Amino acid sequence: MQVPETLPLFLLTAILVPLLAGLVLLFGSNFAPFVRRIIGFFGFGWPFLMAMMFYCIYEPPVFGDYRFELKRPTGLESIGIYLHLGLNGISLPLFMLAGVVGFAAGLYAMYSKAERPHLYLALLLFMQGGLMGTFASVDVFFFYFFHEFALIPTFIMIGIWGGTARRKAAIEMTIYLTFGALLSLLGLIALYAQTGAGSFSFPELRDYIAAKPLEEIAQKNIFALLLFGFGILVSLFPFHSWAPKGYAVAPTGAAMLHAGVLKKFGLYGLLQIAAPLLPAGLSHWFPWMVWLALGNILIIGLITIAQRDIKMMLGYSSVMHMGYAFLGIATFSAVGVGGALLMMVAHGLSISLLFMLSTCIYHRSHTFDMHRMGGLATKAPVLCAFFVAGIMASIGLPGFGNFWGEFTIFAALAEMETTRWIVIPAALGIIISAIYGLRAVASIFFGRPGDAFAGHFKTTDIRDLRNYERFPAAILVVALVTMGLFPRILSDHADRELAKMYPSESILPAIDTTAYNKVTAKPEKEDAHK
Amino acid sequence: MTVTQSLLAALLTPLVSAAWICFFLRRKGVLASCVSVATAAAICVFSFMALQGSQGQTVAFAWDWLNLGNFNVRAGFLFDGNAATMLSMVVVVGFLIHLFSLGYMKGDKARARFFGGLSIFMFSMIGIVLADNLIMIYVFWELVGFSSYMLIGHYFETEEARAASKKAFIVNRIGDVGFLVGIVFAYWHFGTTDLAELEALVSVNKELISGSIAAFLMCGFIGKSAQFPLHIWLPDAMAGPTPVSALIHAATMVAAGIYFLIRIVFLFPVEVLDLLAYLGTAVALYAGLCAYGQNDIKKILAYSTLSQLGYMTAAFGLGQPGIAFFHLITHAFFKALLFLGAGSVIHGCHHEQDIFRMGGLLKRMPVTSITFFIGLLALCGIYGLSGFYSKDAILIAGEMNDQWVFILLTLGAFLTAGYMGRLFWVAFLGAPKSESALQAQESPFIMLLPLLLLAGLSIAGGFTDFWPEHLGGLIKENLDSLHHAQGYGHAHHVVLIAGSAAWVVGLVGSFFFYGAGAGEDRLERKFGPVYNFLKSKLWFDEIYDSYVAKVQQRLAGLLSFLDIFLIKGLFVCGSAAMIGLVGICARSLHVGSIHGYVYWFLAGLILFWVAAIGLF
């Protein structure tokens, strides 16, 4: 099918419409709430609509790697930078994720009781524009640019609307993430310089490297920069400390978009750029990736169990689940990377759902301390149902998308004799997540009312989920269940793309389990030298 | 309709019903219960249409679920003789329990949630029964775990249900981890997880059988069927409504573990089978003993379920999967009957569950009492009732293969008769011990009807000859081979005598020991230490609890502290502080006072001079 000329322009509108809506709202301090919501609805609804439309008309590209390609000069052609947009089987699921989560977050944010709501919505819309751009970019420069573009509003939003100790968290998160972004930028530039392709475009870089592979030492070093740079952005153990606190204080909209979508930038970078272009680098750093990812799963998992604060618990759980995605990418096979991709999408949906619901719970309990809650299900059964759905999704119950991600990653790990043992410690994570997930449900919703509610239950009427909370939650749950029942709607397109990028036979070395036992204990130092 | 369509309809109708109830009938309890019961009836119809259509032929059907690289997951049905037998049992018992629930749950505030949960459960259970590959079994396996969680937590306001639902799910998850690992290993070991293909592969090449994979897969069974050491969740699961206990925690879900083993019987090497035989025997004895320490009518039945599951496991381990399956089916009938009877009693006694506070129910609830007694006799294996045939077969298999297993299982049969006798004599005979027992009333007809029907099945369920055609292929086959095995005649006589002695001594002994309608436990009064020992259940709960509190929680706390102190405090803040320190030092050079600059100038000058004359 010939793509009509105008279609790629619609891809551009998915980025521009939220930005424009944000700009309008920026100067809209006098707008009536109604007008504000209309603009916001349009700004978030349009990318969502576009994402759905592009999915429906997507067909695997016949020539080249991307559909709906749009290439515009930017004035930087001399160094090979174009505004190059397009979608393929790997970016499409993430593009949809950004559309869906953005829409849900936007709907919820429109009714939030934040001060200066026009500014709040405007910043969220800027984030949304950046997110759509990140996953629609074919050009590495813009891929990076849009990410930073979406990152900055996050910091501002935490600084203005965050919870207690927001300033400290905002600064810590800013410095940490900027450092990570800087490392990955260095890596990307080094990659650009080393290949000598004179282009920032994914497919061109790939073709260039396929023709003339990089030297092994260069691959190793560049991969390290990318791994730890992106790793910081994705909260790879032990570079995770920005995440739980940052998410705990972030305003709901920002937490949803960041934890749900923006964080996937790093993983996307790893699976789209670092792993396929630098296979020797991956195989060198493979043991590191495995040990650190196991640190994410087991150590952070246990830490999650110890949390009493619901948002900290969710923040840590999000860190923990990133470990699976890292393991999936580390296997360097279409199965593992495909699993990581499914995991990224499903986790994005479930964690943003849970962050949103935890705010809903807070509005009813006025505390984040789970031990002080209890018995909320009698008053808010719908909230309870959604929360249980979110938790069940996040702990990988079949029927939700997350299950396919985890399961496929386990399958990929078991494929090779040498990495088979990793399945066993990694699978222990599903017990750990069941423990903290069900404990949270039990202590918030079941049992007798805790002291946070004891008074309220009698005096004020604690209401069940309102419509403006129910609707975004329903969008996310429907997306999760759809993915869980029909994983092929995403995996088939991805599979076709991954088959091109990843070999069917593995290249990974065996891990000597004794030599690396100390890795998890002191990885911080190693990073500082890079 | 073709067979496949009927099966799909049987599988998906309850899902649709659950979704409908969840989204639209949340506040309409009556309508929701009607929808759910109608669904259960529809499943029966669809299942029997499938049964009729298949004519005993195996029907297989699959479509792609997920393809990534060389990893392919399919979803499909393998509707063979075993699946047909299991499906028939599940839908019939399921329907009767749905019917019973109409009466039992009348007046419950959250009826819609309850019946929605039952529908989800039927969906997941039928999924397990029909699934044609390990991955699909795992999917539905987890889903039954979820529906069990949801239904145990039905009375979530109570502390008991809150803890029990969580415990059931987590303990099952522990087993499922092993199951999952087994599946992914099996996938690459055999190149498939399709049951039919696996069987074909293994039958060609016996070398392919792997003990470790079988052991991993067995973990799933241990969790779901509540075998040692993951048995602790089942007694606690009695916190759910009684129909749930009957359906999920006695008749179907816990037995799904055995069914799963039967589905993959060809993957088991002899060593793992032996392990299972001893495991099952140990559980049968252990649970039988624990039942003596319980006063709660449902808990006694729960331990009885554990013990009977042990019998099934032992039979499977003895290499007689068909006989295990036979006991599964008959057990489903009489145990569902017993649980529903207990439900009727609890309903009649205004939620009194302590047997020593009942008494005299025979007069007040005659139908319930008599049907309960029939179930009891079937469970004890009285000659002519369904339980006799299956238990007899297990004991014969034991006698012929392993004397120790036989002796211990016979002892288990004696224990079974003893604790069941204790329950019946104390709760149903004598005089009422409490106000609630005094005012007990016979349950409404809607609850008695399932009891009567199940009593019929408990009596006649053991006559495999009268089963519908095409059902119970493996069972009949195994029974046949057992009957024609060498030494059968001798074993049969031994078992007939030993088995009969076991139940006679058990029932009569408990009558004289405890006394009809006793108000207190004589064992507790006379032999306190023994009773306390039995009540302690070998302290498994305490051991696990202290592991969680002392080890896991402390480790989590320690790691959490290290995370904040070491990683965040020392590394992150430390490096930030280092940079800050450099800043402070640099800033201190610019104090803005002329004195300061003079001193620095002097210091610089000296440094320069020292360098210039080459002191370093």
C-alpha cells in the first residue's frame, strides 16, 4: 500500500499539537476551567488518536525500515542531522504507550486540584509532546532532544507541585538524570564519531556498521557509556536512588508520564541502538548486566517489601521490574528483546495506573502510610477493584500484558545452556512482587479501618472513585487486558523488526558465577571511571 | 455446533458472565446470582454437547498466541478422555454448588462479587482442564489462584480472610515459580510444551525424560494441591464462604494439581514417582492426625481434603494415575457433599462453626444430617459407596507395590474414619450445646437439592461401569490392569479385611471415645499433651511466620537501610558532598578581604620560590 503523502505530517502533528496546546495554556491563566479542559483534552486526545490511527494503518514497511517517514532539513545537514520521523515495529508499541498513558494522565490532570492548573497542564502537555517525539524519531539527535525536552518539565513540576521535601528530590533527580543523559550523549556522539557514517539516523548507522563493524575495544567502551548512561535513566541497580523518592514526591501527572513512558527511553535506546550496533560490547558487559539486573530484581525487590509508604513502594517496585527488561535485552535474542519490549509497554501502563490510584487513595486517607490504612474496600469497592487489577498486572498475573513480558524474558534466558541458571533467581522475583503487592492490597483495602480512616469512616463520607478518576483508570486497565489477551497485536510487528536486528543464534559468553560475585557489591566505582 | 465451538462456548461463557457482572450488575445481587447460575447451567449443556459430539475421539485445536523469534506460544484444547471426565465432574459439581450458593449467600451484601468470582473461577478451571500445552495450563493455573484469592477474601473485613487470602496466593506463587521454571526449561529441552507432542517425543525416546524438569513441574502441583511443605494455605482458606470451600478448596481446584500430573504423567521418571508416593503417604497421615486437633467443622474437612489429596498423590506415585484420577472424581462428589452439608449446618446454626457447640442436629436438620452421613460413609470407604472403590484400589496398588505405603495408608484410613466419626457423633447427635444449635433449622430446598443429588453421586459415583460412555477411559483401563495383575486376588482380600477393619474401628472407636453429642473434647481433657501436639500441626505456621518476621522482614529492613545509607547516603550524597567541598575550598580563596588575598599571595610566592630552587 502506498502511504499517502500527508500521513507523515500527521505524525508530526502528534508532537506539535500537544506542544501548541501547552503554549496556549501557558498564557491561559485567565481561562475558564471549561476552556482549559477543552484545550487540554484536545492536546492529549490528539496524540492518542494519532497513535491508534497509526497502529490501525500500520503495515510492515516494504522498503527501508520505517513507515510514515518524514525527513525535513534542520540546518544541520552538514553533520547529518535531520528532523527524521517514522515508526517501525519496535517504536510503534512505545508510541502507542505514550499516547495511551499520556491521555490517561492528561484526563486525570485536567481535574486535579493543583494550584495554577494552566501551568500544570501546560508542562504536562510539553512532556507529552516530547514523549511522542522521542518514540517517533528516527534520528538519534532528535531522539535525544525530545527526551531532554520531556525531562525538563518533570523537574519543574516536581519542584512546584511536589510533596514534602520536593526541592531536595527535584535537585537530586535533576543532577542524577542529567548525569545519566550526559553519559549516554557522550556514548551516542562517540558512536557517531567512531562509525564515521556522518549520519545520526538509526538505519543508516546500522547499515554502516553492518558493512564495517567497529573495533572491539571501541564497541566495549561505547557500550559501557550507553549502558550506564541509559542505565541511570532506567534506574539500573545501584543507580536507582533518584527513582523512589523522586516518584514519591512527584505530582501524579508527572510521575505517570515519567515512570510510565519517559523512563522507557533508556531501554529503548539500549535495544534499538546499543545492543544491535555494538554486539561485542554487549557480550563483554553481559555479566555486568545480568548481575546488576538481578540486583534490581532481588535486592530492590526485598527493599520494596520493607516499604510502608505506598508511593515509595510503587517507586521501588518500578525499579525492580526494570531488572527484567534489562535481562531481556541482555539475552541479545529476538525472544528476550521482544519480551523486554512487551514488559516495557505493560509496565508503563500498570505503573502509571498504580501511581494514579495511589493518589486517589491519598485523597481519601490523607496519608501515604499503608499501616495506618485498612478497610477501604468497604467504602470504595471500585477503587479497590482497580487497584487490585493494577497490582495483579504488575506482579505478572496472566491476563495482563506484564505476564507476557516476564514470561518471554524467562523463556529467553532459559534458551541457552549457559544462561539457564539465571531463570531461577530471576523467577524468585515473582514471589517477591506477589508479597509486596498483596500486602499493599491487604493493608490498604482489607481488614478493619486503620487509624487514618477510623475517624473519617464515621464523620465524612469517603467516596468511591469519581468519574474523572474512573475513566483514565479504565483506559489503562483495558489496555493492559487487551495486551494480556492478545499479545500479538504488539508482538507480531515487533517480531518482524527484531528478526532483522538480532541473530537467531546467540553470541553470549557463559558467566563464571564465582568471579563476578563481588560485582554487585561495588559497581559504583567502575562507573565513575567511564 | 462443532465440538470445538461447544468447548469454546463452555470456556468463554463464564468469562462473559463474569465481565457482565463486574461491569453492570455490581449492585444487582439477585440478577448477578441468576446470571451466574444460568451460566453454570449453560456450561453443563455445552460440555455435554462437546462430549456427545466428540464420541470419545480426541479433539485438538490450537491457534497462535504469541510468536517472538523462535519462541512460540499456542493456545488450544486437547479434549481427550481424561479432559472429558474431568470436565464433566467440574461442570456438574460446579453447577450444584452454584445452586447451593443461591440459598447460602442470600442476604450477603456483596453477592454480585461472589457470583462474579465463581464465574471467573469456572472460566479458569475449565481452561486448565482443556488446555493443550504447559504454558496455557500455567496461565489458567495462575488465574484459578487469583479467583481463589478473590473468593477467600470475600469477607475481607475480617482479619482472618485478609491474612488467608494473601497467604493462599503467595504460597501458591511459590509453587508456581518452580512450575514456571519447569515450563521454560521444558520448552527448550523438548522444543515444545504441547502435551500431545511431548507425549509423542517421550514415547519415541525415553532418554528425553528429565528428572529435574519433572521435579520443577511438580512444584506447581505441590502448591496448588497443598502438599507438604506448601500445605499451610489450605486450612486457612476456609475463611472463605463455604460454597467456595466446597468448589475450589475441595472438589476442583486443589484436585487440579493431580489432574495436571495425570496430563503430564509421561514426563515422570521413576525416582520422582517414588518421591511422590512417599510424599502423598506422609501428607495423608499428617493431615489425618492434624484433623483431631481441630474443632472448626470446616477445618476438619479441610484437613480431610489434604489427607485425601495425599492418597491421590500416593496412587499417582505408585504408577497408577488412573486410580488417582478415580479417587479424584469420587472424592469430588463426596467432599463437595460434605462441605455443602457443613455449609448447610453453618447456615442453620447462624454461623456457628465449632462442633462442640453444636449437637443434636440430626433432629433439627434431618436431610442435611443424613446426606452428610452418606458423604461421611463414602469418605470412609464403606463397602458399596463410591469412596470404597477408589480407596480400595489405592490400597490394593499399595499392597502390591510397597508394603509401607500400604500400611501407612491403611492407618490413614483408620484416622479418617476416626476424625469423621468424631465430627459426626459430636455435632449431630446428643443435645444442642448452644443457643444457635438449639434454634437450628433445616435449610431451604434450594440448598437441599444439591445435597441430595451429590449424595446420589457419592453413592453411585464409584460404579465405573455405569458411567456415560466415553468417560473415564484411563480410570477403567487402570482398574482393569490392576484387576488382572498378578497377586490381585491376595491383595484384594488383605485390603478388604484391613480396609473394613480400619473404618469399623475408626467409627466405633470414636463413638465410644468421644461420646455422642459431647460438649468437650475428651482427648484434650484426658491427654492434653497429645491433643496440643496434634493441634500444633507440627508448628509449620509458626516456623514460616518466624521466617517471614525474623529473616525476610529483617533482611528487607537491612537492605533498605543499606540502600539509604550506603548507596544513597555514601555514594550519591557523598560524591555530591565531595564536589560541594571542592566548591567550598575554592570559594574560600575569594573571601573579598585584602588580608586574605595578601596571605594567599604570600603563600603562592613561597610555593613558587620553593619550586624555583628545586626543593621538589
